[in-house]
Amino acid sequence: MKIYFAGSIRGGREDADRYYEIINHLKKYGEVLTEHVGSDSLTHKGENTLNDDKIHDRDMGWLLSSDIIIAEVTNPSLGVGYEIGRAIECKKKVVCLFYTKSDNRLSAMIAGSKDIILFEYSSLNVAISYLDKIFI
């Protein structure tokens, strides 16, 4: 199974540790095409080895080849929103995770979409348990 994980990069890296843990868990179920999103070496400035065109085209290739999109949407991100919209347009299964202990409010565009499976969680263990149910 090919898994596309989406999480904020240029929108802020406050949740990078959580992304890392989720990505490591998702590897039990398949290949995580966007494993770099959880890397602590990636900053809010993004990747510095590719230009924006190359990043967009590479990531869209991964998104289109994936079987499922898992998006951590606690930290608002234009890029993640774009990826979710494109995934829905392509009839991909989209699962969004939102950490309820955050001070951020979840976008109505995510919460109100009938094309998104939304899971709100209060701890990493709860999120991982939920993901296990999706893949089993």
C-alpha cells in the first residue's frame, strides 16, 4: 500500500514530532511516500534541494500514485489544504487528523466535507489506535 502523509511544512513545524511518530506507525501498513514530512531536519523554510516546481510535480506524482492520504491538519497549511482538495478531486480516500488540545480551530472546509474522514484526537496513542482501525 502507498500512503501519502500530509503535514505542515512552510506553514509551521510545531507538530513535526507528532508527524514523525504517526509516519513511523504508518510504515507498518505500507510505504509512506512523504516520509520526509516528519524529519526534524526539515524546517519551515521547506526543502532546499529542489525548486518549487519540482516539489509540486514530485508531490503530485506521489499523491496520484497513493492509495490513501493521511493528513494531520492541526496546524493550518495552504499546501496541505491544496493536497486534500486535489486528493478529493481524484477520488482518493482522505483521512484527516486533528489534535483537540491545540489552540487552533479546525477549518470548516475540512470539518464540513463529506468527502473527508475526520478523526479528532486528544493523544498520540488515540490517533494511532484510530489509524490501526483504518488499516485493519
